[in-house]
Amino acid sequence: MDQSDEEIRDDVSRRGFLARSAAVSAAALVAAGQGASPAAATAPAQVGATTLDVALNVNGHTRRLTLDAGVTLLDALRERLDLTGTKKGCDRGQCGACTVHVDGRRVLSCLTLAASVTGRPVTTIEGLADGDRLHPVQEAFLECDGFQCGYCTPGQIMSAVALIDEGHAGSDAEIREFMSGNICRCGAYPNIVEAVKAAGKGEG
């Protein structure tokens, strides 16, 4: 059934409100960080009403960008830095395909404003390997066939690396619990669990 004109107007209004709210929140965050506190040195500089200069430390390299205050880390990575390994799945924080690490902890980049991570170390799937040498979790996913279509795989791997570092790879049930935020629409869950177990034991 087609949406009515009123439903379409309501949907557009909601989206506009959310976009403006995100921009205002980011600008307020920046303004708060431009005082005399030590964090001010790494706070993004405000260029215009909703435009900011940000310095993103991604995979060990500092990249300086001018972004709208409401731009997510996911969009900055994919559209401005050409790091397309991080996938845009639901864009609502529900599937885990966009998982990256910030300060060594996993975050959903579709729900994270790029301006909020300025100066903080960000690691994407492209930053896991050491040159041509794959990360042990990447190797384990290959050996255990922990994927089918592969679209969710970058997010699955980033979450797996984090949960192993956090010490949550002790059992199948624990792995499933701490990987539950990452959805595999192909249903490769048994192989994903095996891959995480193998990497956690140093067998990947």
C-alpha cells in the first residue's frame, strides 16, 4: 500500500529533526571541548555552523577532513577515506556490519559521530593485517569457512578480535552471547563460533 502524503511528510520531518539534532549535539560537544581543558588540543575545530575540521587517526594514520557535524564515522570512513571494508548494513545499529574499534573497543560506526572520535585511535578491518600477514582471526575465519556471502564478515571479525581481547571466548555459549550483536543473514554461525574458538586458542 502506498504511503499517504501525510505519512511521507511525517517521515521527512522526523528525519530532518534527527539530522539537525545530531548536528547540534556534535557542535555543542565541540564547543565544550574548546575551553582550557587538555582535551581541547584534540577537539575538532569549528569551521561553520555545522561544519567541522576533524583529525581522524585511522589505522595509524592521521587524516584531516572537513565534515558536517552530523556525519557518522561509517560515512566518513567509506565516503571520504575510501575504507569500504567497513560495511553499511542496517545503518541503525542493529546488524553489526559496521563494527570498528575505537580506543581498542568495538563500536558501531553507523551510530558514532566522526567528530566525537577526533584524535582517538580508530582501527578498521583494513588495519588488522600486518602487511601481507593476516591477523589470526582473519586466518581462522578462512580456515573455518566462517562466512558465506561475506558482507557481514568484516564486522564479525572486528567483534571477534575484541571479544578475544576481552577474554570472552571461553565457551561456545559465551562466544555466541558476545557475538550476538553481529547478524549473519546467511546463517554461518556455527563456523563463526569455530573460527573464534580457534583464534582464541591460538590455532587460527
